Amino acid sequence: MAASRALSALRFHAASRPPLVACVRSNSNRAAISHLHRQLYGRLYPVLLVNTDGSTVRLRYSEPKRILMIPLDSSTLPEAERKARLRRHFPSKPKAKEEETFEGIDLDTYKKFWKK
């Protein structure tokens, strides 16, 4: 019984000592070096929400972002506007230009620019 008390006292004394590794100080300078690595944020951040009609609303969001845009549902658009949006989103490939020929140029008009 006395031996167990002595062992428990030694364990308590050993547990109360600080570890022998160097202490890492977590202060404001550590946060200034890089961004915080967390998945859940403990507060809400002011964000600008842009609706599909262009109106904006300020709200509080769980992640620090500047602007949130609600995606536009293309099934509710008229057919002409939907095709126009698709054309703007996926532009057509540029057409190949025809090469210029020098057949119709009068070389005597540029003779003054040649070195003699």
C-alpha cells in the first residue's frame, strides 16, 4: 500500500514537469507569417452576395470571401438569350486568314525607298 502511494507520487511529480523539448510560442507573429490552416472558422465574415438578376446583398458567411455569385439556371432563360450566353462562353474558333499576294502592287511607287 505504501509502495503504491510512493509510485503514484512519483508519477504525479513526473507528469507535472514540463517536457524537455523546446517550447513553440503561438503568438500574433506566427499568424502573420502564413494563413491559418483550418477547415472550420469560429466566426462569420461579411460577404457580398450577387443574385442572378444583378442585385447584391451583404450577409455574413462562414468562410472569408469577398463575393459569392449565385449560378444562373439556363433552363429558365429564353432560347435566344441562352444561345447568346453559350456563344459568349464558348467562342467560335478564329477563321484562317487568306495570305496576301503581291501581284496587284506597283513596285515603281516604292522605288524611292530602296537604297541605291
